[in-house]
Amino acid sequence: MHSKERNYFRTMKRRNFILAGSALGAGAFFAPDFPWIRVPKKIDRKWGIALVGLGYYSTDLLAPALQMTKHCQLKGIVTGSPDKARQWQMKYNLDDKNIYNYQSFDQIANNPDIDVIYVVLPPSMHEEYVVRAAKAGKQVMCEKPMAVHASECQNMIDACTSNKVSLAIGYRMHHEANTKDIMQLAISRPYGKIKQLSAQAGYVDNRTTHWKQVKALGGGCMLDMGVYPLNAVRYATGLEPIAVHKAVASTTRPEIYKEVEETMNFDLEFPGGIMASCKTSFGENMNTLQVDCENGWYKMNPFQGYSGNQFTTSDGKLNNKDIQLKTPYLQARQMDGDVLAMKNKTSLIAPGEEGLKDIMIVEAIKKSAATGQRVTF
């Protein structure tokens, strides 16, 4: 073959590459070593989430949040109510094959549309469905409180570990900007050594037939709202408590709270002599966290709202990074953050171990309330 012929064929091959690349359209980029070749961009697929349990939190917060997420989307539901299944399917355009009840739940293992299962059930049911989700080979999210007993939490962690899936607990405040600053202050301590702190979380619940009034389902204010002040004093100090100094359970409405506590006051001892005074209730509206230090104080009020949390300091600084966020943006941020960690195989902000720590302390608080004694860890 003459040199002119060789050059002709080289030109034609190069031209064909260019034509083939142009057919790929705008969703492509140029390979750096071969600028005439266009390669399709890799599209980051949104992971599919299935919500297990369609109560208030799923209906009013998680499902709307999943319309705002960037890295995940609502793809399936698990419910015992055929009416709810139809309503959700129509509202969110869910495929028939992505609708499950509690009997067909395990079939979700064969569904590639579902990457993550989010358990949003009464606490007494968390262990069963987290374990089943893990055995199905799906990544797992679980609403807080993680479970009723620490032994259940450990079983959940073990099931996820043995099935090589992640377990994230729904501590949405760990994803909130002001809360992250509170955590950082526990390290930098610009106001000196922490001397004492207090946290309260509660609301007035007048319902009479809800699972939160039923002991067997994990009811009582301590497991529900009590996890907020408990977790807050842990992340605000960056320490783990060494003892429950004192705990008192009470109720002013025994006709509603027959089996469980309506209110719990509890004091925790931390290393270095730091004392934390905490309160939670289904009979009182409260939502505040304050940290008193040697050279000043800082607080959040509210500290665990769905939006509008405010952070102020003794020297007049106002830090309201997330105050303009609208509900349920925080839940959207939480789920996006957890999914990204799962995708990238990086550390979760609030893994199962975080939930386990809280429930171990909850058990000690209840023991102190029952015995009237100081309980050490």
C-alpha cells in the first residue's frame, strides 16, 4: 500500500471516530488523550428507598423529603394497610412490584429497584425488620430510638455486619449545621472547660390509643423524646457518661399513661465532674440545650426542631445557619448523607453503634428510676 493510500485510510478512521462520537450527543465528554473521541458521562443513579411503616413520620416527613433528595428516591413501601398502599401508589407513582406487606416483605431481596430499607415502625418492631432487611442484602436505615433493649440493638448491628450491609440510625440532628457546631465546641472549648449542661425535650401528647402509651410496643417518653436530651448531652460534651446520678419517672395523667412514664427527669455524671440535668415529657412543651462553661455559655433553643433551631452564645454571637430551612429539608439532608456514605463505603454519621450507646444509657436511667439508686456504667 502506497503512503497516500495509508494516509487516506487513517483520515477515514479518524473521521468515523468523530462521527460516532457526535452521535452520543450532549451527555458526553472528550477523552483527554484522544480529544476527537467523545465518551458518555456516567450518570449517578439515585438509590431507591423503601419505607417500612407508613405512620405520621413516613407520611408527613420522610416521603415529602424524598421528593427533595439528590442521591436517593422513594421507590417502595411496606404496609399492612391495602388502603394506604393504594393511596401511596397513586400519589408517588410506585410500581406494583415495589409494594409489599409484612408477609411478603422478604421478597424485597429480589428487587433491584430497592437499595435501602428504612424501618419506621414502633421501637418494639425495629429489631425484627432490621434483621430481615439485612438478610435481604439491603442497606438499612432505622428510625430512633434504635430499639427497646440494648441486646436488640446488638443483634441488629451483628445482622448487618454479617450480611455486609450498613446500618444508619435516624439521628437527623447530627446532620444539622448548628448541631455540628455544638459538637465542634466540645473539642475546641472556646469558653473554657464545660462545668455543667442541661437539655429538655417534650411536647403535650393527648392521644389515648397510640403505641407511645403501650409498654410492649416501646412506649414512654424516655425512649421517644428522651433520646433527644440524652444524645444532646453526649455530643455537646464529646464524652460518655460514667453514671446515672438520679432518675425520677412520673405522670400527671395516669388515665392515659397507665403502663409507661409521662415524664422522666434524669441527671448524668460525666468525666471531670461535669453534670448534665435532663428532662423529657409527653405532658410539657420544652426544647432547649444549654452548656455552661468557665468563661461563658452557649445554647440552642429550640435544639431539636424539624426546622428553625437557633444557636446563641453568652458573648452575643448568633449562629443560625439552618434557621431558614423548611421542613422536611433536614430529613432530606439526613437521607442523602447516609446514602452517600453507603455508596462510597465511608463512615456513617450515626451508625448502629451510636444508637446502641443511647439505649444502654436509657436502660440505666430506667433502672435508676425503678430503684432510686445511682447506676454506674
